[in-house]
Amino acid sequence: MKKIAVVTFLIFVINTAFSQKHELGASFGHANLIADIGKTNYIQPFPEYLTPSLIDFSVGILYRFNLNPRQSLRFNFIYNTIRFSDNQAREDYRTARKKRATNDIIEASAMFEYNFFDINDEVKFAQTPYIFAGIGAMLYNDRLYKIQHTFNRDANEDIVAPLSDTDFVTTTIPEKDLKSGFSVPFGIGYKIKFDYNWLLSAEIGVRFTATDRLDYSVSQPEQYTTTIEDGLDTFFNVSQEIDNRNIEILKSNQTGNIISTDWYVITGVNLTYTFGRPPCACD
């Protein structure tokens, strides 16, 4: 009895593996950030700048495993470059603030797709709206800051002893810090199948994230490293001025709501090629 059960299970697995239709292709589009800096548009299908060196984009590869004519598993690997600028915002407080930056987000995700009409059959032409949702992992850039406090120097590069707490220089140097996190992608789209094996889809995909650092708006003490030139804090009340400057720098890099998290939206198209036997539509 056990042998019959094992053989039946193996036959089912082999039949399932070879009775599904697979899709492999590429995705192209535009990604926009919903965060504390930049525009507050939820959906922004086109980049703000048309200059090639300034265009932000989303590009990736995808694979679909079609379970049946209406249901699929989908795997994405996407690279996004995102630009966000307060100059493009409608809110006066943002345009007055004039903060801007760029970030790169690499996403790997697994999603479930549901087609409202049969499209995975062996037909020349078909179309359907669809929805999708899943889970993703991402890599993105954060920032670390080096704060350097140094003496002023004369023309001969000799140290000039400070006569007050303003006679030394403070420099802040931002550096990239690669971080990882997770996202929850979900959205809607529309597919068109043509010439039996080709499938073109347009979609809007929203990504919820668990971080508030995609726009570098979070400022915490652990992000800062302070370097003080030897002997600088022995002059007058320079030590207190150093602490004050550090606090002001930290505050100046804290922007917006520290409780909310960032979202990003990918608007684009997918082009895939199908291969393998069509999925079983049996009851």
C-alpha cells in the first residue's frame, strides 16, 4: 500500500512539473518614492527629468510558474534608481526646505498572481486584468556621517589657536551605508497574450516597507562618528560648542515624521515569453 502511495505521489509530481507553462521575461518602468522628502504623488509613471543622466528607472527580470489558467507564482529581481526632490513638491514647507537626494533599491520578490479570465491556455490571443501580492527582500542605501572638528590654519598651514569657540571648522561628510530590509508588494495590472507565446502586461505595484530611511530622513546618534583634532577642546568653551554643533547637525538631518515608514511604487510593463506544456485545467 505504501509503495502504491509513493508511486502515485511521484507520478503526480512529475505530471505537475511537466504540465505547467513557464514564462520568462523582463520588466521596465519607473519607480517613485512616497516618503518625507520630495513629491507626495502616490503614482508617478514618468520621470521628472528627461536628461539621460538624470532619468530614474526600474528594470528587472521575472519568471512565472503558471499553476492553472488563472493562477501563477511569480518571481522578480528588480533594480530601481529613485530621485526625490523637494523642488518638485506642491507643499510650501517642502519647497522651502529644498532637500533632495537619490537612492538605489534592489528588490527580490515572490508573488502570487490571480487572473480574472483564462489566459494561460494554448490560445493565440487572450487578455485579462489581474491582481498580485507577495513578499520581498531589498537592499538600499542609507547614510553614515563623519563630523570633523579642526583648527583654523594660517597661510603656512600652522595651527591658529582659537580665540573663541567660533575659530575652528566643523565639516560633515556623508557616506553610503548598505542596508537590507523587507517589502510587501501588491498591485493590479492588465495582460495581453499574442502570437501564442508572448505576453505583455502593464501594472502598478505598490511596495510597503518597514524602514523610514529610503529618503535618508532618519537621523540617529549611531549614524554619526565625531573626530576632534587633538587639543581643540582645551581652548575656552570649545568642548561645549562641539556638543552643540553635533546636536544641531543631527537635528538638521532629521526630516518629517519619525513614526511613518517609506513606500515606493513601480509603474511599468512586463514582456514575457511562454514555454512548456499548458497547465492542466482539469477539475
